[in-house]
Amino acid sequence: MALFRKKTAGRPGEWFYCLEHRKVEEGPQCPGRDRMGPYASPEEAAEAMETAHERNAEWENDPRWSDPSSRGAADDG
């Protein structure tokens, strides 16, 4: 057990979305592994999960990540 806890750093006006509590928090109240952000506004933080899903879908459909010519070359051998 640690004698000293490292405090989370943050600036006033930064907003985070806590994955554990599933809520918007001002300043980093929860550990970094449990939050997304920082965001400029509480509205942005509230949309964190939707934004993440949209970005994941963009990456999954990005032709640079699913180039058929690179997959076909590996399957031929």
C-alpha cells in the first residue's frame, strides 16, 4: 500500500467523461485509466462515447488499414 497518493493533474474548466461512473466530471476526479478527455465543455465530454464509436468506425473503414492488396499477397503464399 502506497504511503502517498499521486494527485491527478488538471486545469479548471477541463471536462472528462468517467468510464467507471458513466458521467461527466469537471477536472480529473477519477484515475486516468477510467476517463476520457480532457474536453473543452461538458457537452463535448457527454458525447465522448459517441465520438469514440464514430472514430472507431472511421478507422475500421479506412482503406489504409484494410488494403486488399496487402492481405491478398499474404494469403497467396
